[in-house]
Amino acid sequence: MKTFRSLKEPNFRYWFIGQGFSVLGTWMQITAIGFLVFDLTGSPVYLGLTGFATGISAWFFTLYAGAAADHYSKRSILIGTQILAMIVGIVLATMTQSGIIRPWHIIVLSFFSGAVAAVEAPARQALVAELVGRKNLGNAISLNSSIFNLGTAVGPAISGALYLIVGPVWCFGINAISYIPLIIALVLINIPAPLLLDHTRPSLSKVKEGINYSYSNSIVRSLMAMVAVISAFGFSVFSLMPAWAVSVLHGNAGTNGMLQSARGVGALTGALTIAARGHGNRRGRILCAVAILYPFALLFFAFTRNVISSVILTAIIGTSFVIFYNTANTLLQSLAPDAIRGRVMSVYMLAFMGMTPLGSLAGGCAAKVFGERGAVILCAMSALFLMSILVAVSPSLRRQS
């Protein structure tokens, strides 16, 4: 099938399967952590702090990780980071099982987990092009996203059920085990060794090269700004989902899992739609349209009052979110020169991962003052206002095919 054509490449097939197991476990852990924090504290501020701790690492590590991804083996970087992520899952499971886990432990471990993610993200994004080449890049990115979002759809539902039945320990333990198939897949992947270029130049100089390219190219600059806005005001509100499930919908861990899974189902639908579409045209117009649709969907979500309408709107948000990010990712990787792709993707991941914690912290504080509904309305209106300006001043982006 045209939708799955990238899977004909053995390297990408190994990666795809390994990712499937890993992402499932990751989303089980993310869902369980959020509800465990809310169980321990009953505070949306702590949810915001946890999201902040997870993402703030991007500001310290992502840009240098992009330079490393351009000059060292992406596979080796990823194997090392998967082992570290596995250790986090083991520590969480052990501390929770022993009953010594406290909110500050979770915040510290979330920071460490975010640091690992910040280091792996540029290598993970840039590796896809090496697995399939530029011809099938858009399809591979969409399929890569689809497996991520399949985990988003299934993982939270399993996590919510397990949390209710046996508690969060199994969620953390399963996540630790889930990294093993991905590590095996990375060992099986056969790609040429990277060229270790220009080690006489300082790392900061290499980092600046990626930043300068991203800023000097008007299309890339617009893309980065849009990603930053959606991450800060759109994606970050999902850190409030456990509080929304309890305080607004009067539910429990299962309700939280249902909402997270609905987002995943919508996201998976969006990813497969893009994969089936192939190269397509008018990517710029699609990106700009979805950039406006996303905050509108978030605004409608803010006024939902029951589980059914919340689930439906969450699925729509998930679909628009993935179409936006996949399209932005594909455009960036198509525009970026091979020699600095890792560094350009590190700027992209900084815009994504770096703005999310700031939005999570602000959203948690806003929820404390205005309530969860007021916080979501504030984020949606901010995103809509800023996106409208960015779309209006980016005619060259709208013309991209």
C-alpha cells in the first residue's frame, strides 16, 4: 500500500517495530505519572511543575545534542539514551513499590527523563532521513508519527486501567521493559558510519551554524515561531488533563486515560491521513489552516461539560496537532541541508520541547487562579491571536508545496 511504502526499507521496518513497543510504554508512564502527582498533591500547580521539569531540560541540552547528531553515530546516541530512559522507569517503579515516592522525587526524575529526551530528540528526528532517503521522507515521518500516536491512543487507556486495578507500579515497570525491543532494533539497523567532520571547531560554533540557518531562512523562521506558539499555548494544556478529568468531569484515572487515548486516536488518524496523501501539494496552506484550527478546537474543548464531548473534542485536537507538526517537520527536513539537518532539527525540538514546559508551568498557575476551564480558554485565545498574526505575515510559507 502507498500508505506504508516506507516499510519496504528493512532499516525503517526495524525502527518502526521497535518504536511501537517503546512508545506504548512511554505513554503508559506519562499517564501514570500525571495521575500519581495529582493523587499525591491534588494540585494543578504540581502538574504544571512536573511538565515544566520534564521539558526545561531542552534548553540545556537540545542544541548541543543536534551538533552531536550531525557528527556522531545517531544510532549510538539513541542506544545510550534508551538505556538511560529504562533506568528512569526502573527507579520510578522501585520507589513507588516501596512507598517512598514523593512529589519532589517525581519532579527530579521528570527532569532527568526530559534531559534524556532532549539529547535523543535531534538524533531521533534526523535518523529517519538516513533510513529512507529524501524520496520517501514525508511518508516515513508520517508513519513514524503514526506509531507514536498509536502508543498515545493505546498506552493511556491501558495505563488508566492498570492504575485503577493495581496502581502505577506496573505502568512504570512495563515502560522500563519496553525499551528492550527498540534497543535490539537499533542494533539491527545497518546504515553507513557518519563522517566525523571538523572536530577542531568548538561545539558552540557548530550550534550557532544551525541557529543562524534557522533564523536567516524566512520560511524556517516562520515554522519555528509557529511550533513555539502551539507548544507553549496548545500542547502544554495537556499537562492539566488529570485535573480536568477529576475537577471538571468528576472522573478518575480511567477518565484521564480515556481523554489521553482519545487524543492519540485522533493523532493516529491524522498521521495515517498524511502518510496516505504522499508527497502532495500545498503543504504550506495546510499547515497554516491547521495552525488556526487547533486553537479553535482547544477553545471549544474548554466549554465541554461531559466525558463524551470532551473525548470528541480531544480527538479533533489530536488530529489537528499531528497534521500541524508532521507537516512542519516534513517541510523543515526537506529544506535543511544534509550537513546541518541534526542542528536544524535541534532548533525545531527546542521550539517544541523548550516552550512546552513554560506553557505547562503557566497553565498550572493559571488553573490555580482561574480554574482548569479558565486556563484552557486563556491558552486557546493566546494561541489563536499569535497564530493569526504569524499566518498573516508568512506568505512565502503559505506557498510551500
